[in-house]
Amino acid sequence: MGTYTRLGTYLLASELASDPFGAVHRAVVIVGSTFDRHVLVRTFSEEMAQAGMIARLAEAGRVVPLLGGARVFGLGYRIESGKAPHVAWDYVPGRSLAQLIDKAKQEQIPFGVDHALTVIQGVAQGIVQMHAKGVSHGLLSPHSVWVSFEGATQIVDAPYASLAKNMLVKAPSVKHRLASYLQGPENDALQLDLFSLGAMLYELLTFERLPVGGDLQSVLGQATLKAAQEEAPLPAEIRAFLGRLLLGRQPFATVEAFSAELERVLYDGEYSPTTFNMAFFMHTLFREENDRDAAAMKAEQGDNYLAYTAAGETMRSGATRIEHFDGIAETQTSQKNTTLLIGGGLAAVVILGLGYIFFGRTKVDPAVQAQLLEFKQIKADMEKQKADLDAKAKAETEKTAQLQKQLSESKSVEDKARIQKQLEEAQLRKLDLERQQKAAEQRMAEQQAAEQKLAEQKKAAEAKAATPPPPPAPEVPKPQPMQDAPKPGPVPTPLQQADAPASIPVNEPARLLNQSAPVFPLRAVQMRWETNLDHVVRLKVFVGEQGQALKVSVIESVSGSFGFDEAAIEAANKSTYSPATRDGKPVRGWTPEIVYKFPKRR
């Protein structure tokens, strides 16, 4: 059995990140003496505790409902006060943005403009949602951001950030370490958050922290794309955008104005920020950490936690993790480990072709060839895990049927209550498995589209190489001019000269062709949550050149974790689209806003 540290209702298993506030841990939740699920837990340093976090952390509970249960802030947020106050949220495999930057610098792995914009887009969506609810962050930094191994970002300190900001006067070392991001105007919450966002974008592009108290205009003018291992200056549109965030040039008066400008910078240029590219980067950068996490989580899911129950506190043997691996628990499978392996493997396979774009090479070097071989093995493992997932789903369905039969045959009130609770838990597990299966199928379809596109590009390149260049056209002698006196011709007027300009580029956004109807979330029905009301989810879809949905961005969500956002996203991924066009050629681009309605159920 492994060794754990109890903290409130959680068992801390491993420290994943350390930062100025304290640390982020992977932790275990148990039911009785058996594993239930993994969570992420934030603990606070002694300095933050002495600054007042112990006494005031409960106040963060007022912010959580305002965040509306949005995924960008971490789902299932829970706060526990006491002698060692801490917060917890649903487990997402990944690392902090600060760790990403540090490791990319150490490993000298180039971090492109597209990757930086992908991260900033995710963080910006969270900031926009906070200010739309009348809440500001005030303490945004790379330590605030969690980047999943699937390329998504979360602002995980949003509930307690404003509390921590008020404590900086009593936490000088924390304030010193965050100084680069806190140079915005203190009296303007929006501008302070936008400055912090700009400081993060600057660091992602240059791998250097914004200097404190320096001439930021000069710094920005001399900045180069060191993160991409280039000495080229920052692109003009990126530099202008940073100027508005960091230098106060034409500051954004509203979050709507900021959001509109960010959309223009992201997608009017030559950039293609997607979570696919970001997932590839994360799997490249944190491959060893991801493997260690997966092995440790498998061990934790198979542990017997009797020693950590109230009845077994005196029975701890202090067994090591090695002893656990040698035990029979090693043979037990894990539902959530399956999710992690499938998600990681699928994301890696989906972006095989995008690896060429990321590394910017025309030929595959030995290192990339080795990665391709590794991806093939991952794909084989992924298919095996997918079969295991299907088997578990079938077993869960049979178990649910048995529980329903027991419930109908039971006569005791106590037995009915117990069976009903088991039935609800089984239904939730079944829903989770169904969601995992659908996600796997969706990623597989995206992978097939990416492979098809890569094959077409390869075929086109081979055809071009095999076609010999056309022979030079014979030179046609020019006719000799006539010796007659030239006749005066009409002099074109300015209007006539302007009648034949180059054709004006025509850009069209992606369009929805066939909208798939969303399924009313079963979770909301089971929990009887406002089923008598209409609900609406508004979103946009980023569509690829072949009309496939690459990414879904929720603009207006339904508060709470009852499955409405997920149902809308699933329907959006099943819908069909026509790609955006630029000068008549298909390109990647966003659709206009799409509305998914969930009518009330009577």
C-alpha cells in the first residue's frame, strides 16, 4: 500500500507544482476503504497562512457560485478551512504554465507564436467571464494557469485570487516573485488584469519576464521571438496588441472591446492556435511526467485505504509504493487511468501530421522518426484501452439493470435507500463512461481527418517532384515599330485609371450546414435541476479547411455542472460545416455564434 498524507477529507499523494502561494497536489478521495476519484488540491505556504489565509479562505466560497461552474476555472471547486486551509477541484492531468515555461527553456524546445496564442486565448476567456460577472482577478500570473496534457487551460486560483491579493502587504516574498505581472494600474481592475495577461504573453514569446520598473516601451521594441529560437522581432500585430495591454496605448475600455481585438489578432493573421498543437507540445515536453503520473494513479486506484479510515488509523503499516506494485492490486484496472491513456494517446495520434508544422522541418529527422514509431505503439495501446472501456461500459449497464431489479423487489425502506444511492452512483459512472466513449470516437474521427490531409499533402508533393519542369518557351521576335508619326491617344482620367485594380480579397467565415440537435443532459434530469426552465448555450466552432470541427468555444454557458455545456459541445462536434474562405480558398476559421436550446421538460 502506498503512503499518503491526510488533509481534511483528502489524502495527498504527490506534489505536482510548487509556486509562491504553496503547492498543488494530486490527491485521493476514498469511500470507506476504497478509491473513489482523484482531485487536485491547493495548499498554502506558511507565509500565506500567517498573512491571513487561514482566517479568510472561507470567503472564497462566495466567489465560486459567481464563476458559474465554468470549466475554465476548474470544475467541482471545494473549499475546506481549518488549521491547514486548502481548496480542491476535479483532477485534470497537466502542469502549471510556469512549469511549462521553465521546462521549455531548460530543454530548449521552441515555443511558437501559435502555442502562446492558444494559452492566452484560454486565459482571456476566463478573464472575460470573470469581469462579465463583476469579479476581477488581480493576481494573474503563470502560476494561476493550469495547462492540461490535452492542451486546454484553466485559471485555477480564481476563487481566492482577490483574497490573496489583499494579503500581499503581509507576504513580501510572494509579492516580490509576482512583481513582473502586477505593474498595471491598481485603481482599475480591468486594466490590471489585462496588463498581467500582456506580461504573460510577453514571457511566452520571449522566455523572459517583463522587467519591473523599466522602460517597457523600449523593452517591447527590442523584444525578439526567443521562445521560438528566433532573433526576429515580434510580429507587428502582436507588438501593437501588447502595446495596448502593457503601455496604456488606447486601452480597452470594456471586456467586449478587448475580446473583439483578441479575436482579430488570433485569426485574421497567419496563426492557427489550436489545442491540437498545444497537446502535441505538452506530450513532447512532459512525456516522462505523464508516464509517471499514469503509473502512480494506477497504483493509487488499486490501493486498499483501510489504514486511512477512522477504524484503521492504528493499522498503518507504512508499506512502500514498490510493495504495492508487487501486490495483487497491480492487476486492477482503472476507469480514470483509461481516460488518461486514451486521451493522451488520441491527442498524440491526432497531431502526427501537425508535428511537421510544429518543428518546421521539410525532412523527418531520426528523433521525429523515433516519435512516429512510439506513436504507433501508443495507438495500439489506445485501441486496447478503448476495448477495455467498452467492456466496462457494458458491465456498468448490466450492474445498473441488476440494481433496478433489486430496487423493485426490495421491501425495506433502508434497503431501498441504500440501493437507490448505489443506483445513482452507477448511473453517474455510466454517464462518465459514455462521455469518455464519445470523446474517444470524436478524437478518432479528427485523427483520421488529419491523417487524410497529411496523405494528400504528401501525394501532392510527390507528384510535384515527379513532374519535369516545362521547356522554356521559344522567344518570339518583337515587331519593329512603324515610322509613321504617332497619333495622340486619349489620356486616361484618374477615374479610368482606377477602374482596373487588383481584385479585392473576399473573406467568408465558416458556416453551419446541418445542426445536430443536443440531447437534454441526463444528469440534470436525475438531479431534477431546473428541468421546468428553458436553457441556452451559445458557442462558436473553429472549423478546419475540410469542414471538420476542430475546437468549440462556449460564449454563454449554463451555470452548474449539470451537463448542458457538454451536451451543446457534443452536438456542435456532430454538426456539419463549410470551411471559411480567403480569396475563394478554404482556410481555418470561426463560425458566427451558434445557439443550442434546451426546452424545459414537463
